[in-house]
Amino acid sequence: MAGQSHYELPMPDFDRPVKVLIVVAPFYREIADDLIAGARAALDRAGAEHETVEVPGALEIPPAIGIASRTGDFHGFVALGCVIRGETTHYDTVCNDSSRGLTMLGLSGICIGNGILTVENYDQAVVRAGEQDKGGGAAAAALHLVALSRRWSGATKGIGFKPGRDEA
């Protein structure tokens, strides 16, 4: 399936500045550097301001994003790292728990692009970080979620019923 093309959404336009935090686990430095370069290029093309922080490993990415979302001034986040299958089940734990953590944060309304690679070997990581530009794709995903968040930020929903005149 590697040769199949896929559709990419056009990048959103922003009428107000966008600030994005890239959180990267640089365990495999060369892979991380390629992911960061792709993410920064995508953010620069969109005119987004960004900064980058490093954390020890993929499991620390969701907590770092959670902390920054509560204490920082960011509109979106890009999670970058690489987990390569080894000889133990630790791979499954790291892949599942980092993904679950990012999903839980996303479901709480935080705009996150997930660029944590989960691969079988180093060669796969090289292709995904470089040629396939998964860092740029994660940045684009974060920007699309920021755009949706802004689009719907003024919308309000009722709670499912209208109170009677005397109940309001």
C-alpha cells in the first residue's frame, strides 16, 4: 500500500494568530529532527507561531501537553516521537498508552496532531519521518483542529429541554 496516493485537506486560513507547541521525545535523535523539521515547515507555511520542547520519552508527551494546555498560551499542539518495536511488550505499552493519552486530551477539546511514529524497524521510521513527512502531517492536523475549534467557539447548545416560565 505504500505507493497509493491519499487526499490531503487544503491548509486552513487564519484571521487571528495561531500559537502551537511542538512536544517531541528525541529518543531517536535523527528521526526526531526530521519530524521537527516537517512540523516546523508546515507551521511556517501556515503563518503559525511555534515553539518546541523536549521530553524524555513518548509516554511523557501527553502529560507535557496537558500541563501546557492548562498553564501555557497555546492554541494547538504537535506530538512527535518514535517508538520502534523491540523484543519485549514495552513497545505495546508505550504505543497504546501514549496514543490513549493524546486521544483523551483531544476528546477534552485540546487540538493535537499526533506524529508519534509506531514502527517495526528503524528503516520504516526513516521513511515516515522524511519522505512521508509525518511531522508535517501532524502539524497540519493540529492546525485543522484549531480551525474547527475557532469555527465552533461561539456556538452554544441547549441542555436538551426548555425550562417552564417559572423555572427559569
